[in-house]
Amino acid sequence: IGDTFTYPLTLLGTPVPSISLTSRPYGMTVESGPSVQWPPTPEQLGPHSVTITATNVKGSDTQSFTIEAADLESPEAPALLEVVNVTAISGDLVWDEPADNVGVTSYELWTYHKVNRFPGHWRKTQEGLLERALTVYPSPTANYRPKYAIRAIDSSGNVSNSSNAVSVPLLDEPFIYHNPPGELFELSVDSRGTYNVDAGGTPIPTFSIVTGPAGMTVDETTGILAWTPGALDEGAHTVTVRASNVAGTADLVVNVMVNPFVAIEGEGEGVLLTEGEGIVTTEGEGEGIVTTEGEGDGVVDPPIAACSAPVRGRTGTGGIALGDVLTLLLLLSLFLFSRRSFS
């Protein structure tokens, strides 16, 4: 099937005999040459009787034989094999019908198995499939998920090449990587902060915020939380981030602490951290460092508007002020002068 049968003839006799087909399959003809030709169709599979008769005025002669039309052409490989309707335990294989000269009648399922580090191999696991859809159940606990391919069989028994190979990505509920529940995320007022939420699952999950402060966002693909808190957001917040796919969801609770940013009133600008060190500008022209409600070294501008050079000293509870230093120096000078005069 698909080829043209050609049978050359050698004619002997005087005069040259004429040729006729007294028994033949439909479509067989005598052509110049002379020869007998026949392009069988798929409907003509099987054996056929042929009788060729040569005739002239002296008589006739015949030649008879049987010819069998066979299909030697394999179907094309099934195309576009894909997996649909995936669940946690199964998936459906579907594919397009391949072309063939006599028509495909059934399909075979081939499965590629691999165990540990040993070489894998393909083997036929189902045959006689009449539909172009099949449900498979790969083991969800196996360390290697098998691959699948389809072959087509036509009415003559010819087998096609294999289709493209696919594996079934069984669904897996989302799970959060390593982030401990209740982990503390700290940031300051008017300072943008980010926090990365890592999650796995099949298919890859997307992210969303279930509960959280206004203005906080999460990248639905990367899981990165981002927020720039304002002055009214100071304090503790609880944020719930959700990873989702078609198999389920997983939540992560993140505790957020917003620390204050405090500015002291005055002619200058600065940052004042209570019970620690900070930066403050006094009513003079210089800038200095001061510690409130605690001890600390700093630079203090004396209360003289014309002064431009800072004078080093200490201030705060338990510190020594500039006046105390000058008083001690004066007393020490008087003491040394009195001893010199006495001697």
C-alpha cells in the first residue's frame, strides 16, 4: 500500500500479440512497454488473482499469478502528548491522532523506569488502547518519577515511533522553608524593610498577605515582603503570609516590630536616643553629642552665640561639666601658689 506495482512483459509471436487482463484487481492496467501496473488502495489489502492473456491470429497464451497487497508503512508518531487533570496521585495523558495510510486502530503505553543510580529502560506497560486518553498513577513516594510515551498501531500491525516523553508532576501542597513561626522582623519608622518568605510545592506556589498593616506588600512570585512604616505604625504588628497552589495552602506568621525615630526640638536637627547616645544641636552654632538619662561623652556648644569652636566636656548624670573643670583648675592653682609663697 502506497507503492505502485509494476510487472514488465516480454511478448513473443508473429504478429506481435495483443495483451489483455482477463482477471485482475480493480485499478490494474496494461501500460506501454509493455507492463502491468497497479497502485493498490488501503481497501485492497490481501491477495488478488491476476491472469494476463496474449493473443494474435495464430492463437493465445495466458499467465496467471496471485499478488498480495500489503501495508508496510508505519503510522506517524503520536504528537503533542501532554499531562492534564493532575492530582496528588494521578494524571491524564492525552495526545493527537497520528496520520497513517490505512488508519490507526490502537495505541501502546511505554514507560521509562529508573531505580536509584542504575540505568533506566523503556518497556511496554499497556497495549490495545482504543482511546487517545489514559490515566496513570505514578508512585508519589518513589525517588524517581517515571516518564511516559505513546506508540500507534495501524490495521496492518505496523508500529509507529514513540511520541514525546512526559512525566506526571504530582501535586504537592505548599510548605514553608526554614522560617521559624513567630520570627521577629524589626525595622524603623520611615525606613523601608524587606523580608523573604521561601516556600516550595508543586506547582510552585504564589504568595499573598492574609493579615498585616496597611501599605505592606508581598511579591506574589518571590514572596518578598516590603513595607515602609510611618510614625503611626510604631510598635508591634502580626503579619500572616500565605503560600498557595491548587493542592492547598501554607501560612507563615511574622512578628514585626517598628522602632521609633525621635527628633529633639530646637534650632538644629538631630536624633536623640534615650538612655543612650544621640546627636543634638543646642541653641549655639555648633553641633554636639549628648547622652540623656545616662552617661556618655559628647561635644557641647557653650551658651554663647558667637562661639564657633566646640569645647569638649561631659554632661549627664554623674558627668563633669565645664564649670566644674574650671573650678578645679582654679583651686589647684591657688593651692600651688600658696605652697610656693609659704616656702
